[in-house]
Amino acid sequence: MPFFDIFLKADYENITTLRLHKDTSLFLSCECQGCREISDSFMALNRNEQTSISGSRGTANLVFKCKSCKKECSVDLVSTFDVTDDNKPQQFAKLECRGCKPSELSLRDGFEAISEAGNTFDDIDLTEGEWYGYDEDAKVPLGITNVEIKINKC
Ligand SMILES: [Zn+2]
């Protein structure tokens, strides 16, 4: 079963930690390992959802059929990790894929960040690859910018 590590790199201003909410979906496109077709839309991957895999007793967080060769593929969100302010790519999710591999990830809303003053900011939207806020306690601006995603096969 191939595993894939998702790495996230960003520039942080007065932010110490970034993480995905436990209920938040990741959106990804996948490349079919049968015919190499890449899905033409982003699919939601949510660890709270379980769909049956055909012909097995197993389930996965995301099950879909390749539009081109009809092969069934499935993806599980195995875990997510806190990303800390460290100027280099850090692992923030681990996926297990059957029949496909992740091609691209689309970040949307549902992220949570902790400021240097220790305050939690939820519902952070990274759709545009950046987020700006303000910490009232510390009276400092907050920022998450230049967000980049990298997918590595384990
Ligand atoms: Zn296919």
C-alpha cells in the first residue's frame, strides 16, 4: 500500500503553529495508476467519511472510479501533523492510496493557527495561498504567506 507524505512550506508572521482542523476536508486530484489519467476535478478527502470499497469488506475515506478506465481507486487520510514556523517544508499530512497517486492538492478553508501570543485562530482560509489576521492581545499582525505544497512518495 503506497503512502504519500504531504509537505507544507509557508512564511509565517507571528504564527507558531498551523494545522488542519480534524473535521476539515482536503481537496485533491489523483493520477490513476492503471491508465495515468489525472482526475479533472478536486475530490474531497475527509477522515470522518467512510465509503465501502467494491469487492472487499474494507472502507476508505475517499473512493472513486477513474473516468477513463473505470478502475476503482481509494484514498485514506492516515494522519495530519502540526506544522511549526521553521522555514523549511514540514510534513502536514500522510495519505494512503490504492490504485492512484495524489497529483495535486488544493488548500481551502478549515485551518487553525496559533499565534506567538498563544491565541488560537480557527477557520483560516488558505485558498489564495495566504492569510492575514491580527492578534488583539499582542497587538501584532499575523500572516501566513507563500504557502507551497509538495507531495512525496514514501
Ligand atoms: Zn484509469
